[in-house]
Amino acid sequence: MTQKEYFGVDIKIWLTLVLASCISGVLVIPYLLEFSGQSLPPLPEFLQIALLAFIQYAVMFGILAFLGLWISKKIGLEPTPVLSGKTRLREHLTISVVSGIAAGVAIVLLNILLNFLFVFPDTGPGTGNPGAFVGFLASFYGGIAEEVLLRLFFVSFLCLLMIGAMRLTGYAKSWKYTDTIVWVSVVIAAIVFGLAHLPGTAVIMAITPAVILRAVLLNGIGGVVFGWLFFRKGLEFAMISHFSLDIVLHVILPLIGYSLL
């Protein structure tokens, strides 16, 4: 163990991920306010909200990022090749951006198809339609914090659980991941990612089987793409792809007056 590591986790990388997640958590606040139909509070009140959010995120992502980095190393994944200096950002930058944009377009097209096939509840009164600027700010949260939570931590954690179960039953002799284990974890995380959007959806419309199906399918597209990038390229490229997708959904769509709801 070097002075820069603790239990095999590079402290500088850990702090970078935690700080970035906390900042992105503050940036998403205006979007959440507009989404719930509320206006931005006066600056002193907003700063109090932002400080409280920053502290809460620091605790949460401090734990999750550390566990994600530790578990990834334990099962043989290299989670952050760019931050570790093993890969240059430009090596996979194009595929990250293009895959995110393509996933965003696929989500829009699938949403149009689902709206044709199913009847969804109307949105309730008092809900907002966030604009492009707050959508841009919120894209950092999706690209950074959600990837730390869902890919770095959750996918790695699911892999660890499956490998542990296989070791207990004698089907595995080491903690090394397999492609199948990672892909099962990626798909499960993608489904959870879709279901995690339901509480926000419940604010504006009734939850029906069709709404659940749409949440899983639309959000699952991105989850699988980001999971593949995390597995094959690294967390940084999953982040770029997620950010690119969110730019399509939360910036470009509001600018052209289209809503997924």
C-alpha cells in the first residue's frame, strides 16, 4: 500500500469522484425545483439548501465511491483508467459521445412508439417542464453522480454478490469477474435505473403498468449502454456517454419544444 492508497483505493481518485458528485448534486437542484413546479428560492435560502445537499452527498458518495473503487479492484475491473493514467480521454471520446447521442435518439423514438401503443395518464397540475438551462445543469448529475452510484458501485456490488454466491457453492475459485457476471449485473442495474425514476414520475402522474414499462424500457436503454462502456472502456467514458444522452433529453428536446412526458 502506498501513501496515496487506503485498502487499495487511490485516495486522489476517490476524492475527485466524491467532489464531482457533490457539485453535480448541487447543480441538479434548480432542475428538481422546476420539475416539481416550484420557483428558485432567494439566494440565502438556496445557499442553505445547496450546503445541506452538498453535505448529504459528501457522506453518501464518499461511502459509495470508496466501495465501488475497492470492489472493482477486488473483482479485477479497472474502474477509472483515465484518472489512473492508464488511458487517454481522447481514445474513446468519440464512441462515448456518439453512443450517448444515439441512445438519446433511440429513447425518443421508442417513446413515440410507446405513446402510440399505450394510453398514459395525464400529468397533474402544478408540475413544471424544466427548461434547457436547468436541464444542462442537471446533465452533470446524471453523467457524474448517477454513474458513480449505478455503474461504479451498484454494478460492481452485484458482481461481487454473484461471485461470492458462486464461491460458496463451488462454482468459482477466485474473485475474478466473468463477462456473463458483468452483463447480468449491467442489465439488473439498468432495470433498477428505470424503476428509480418512478418516484419522480409519481409526482406528476399516476403509476400504471404502462408507466412502469415505459420507465424501465426508456431508462434501460441508457443503462445498458453506460454499463457496456463502464465494463469495456471505464467509468469516465460511461460518464461522458450519460452526459451526452442527457444533453439530448434535457437540453435539445426542451429547445425544440418536445417533452417525453
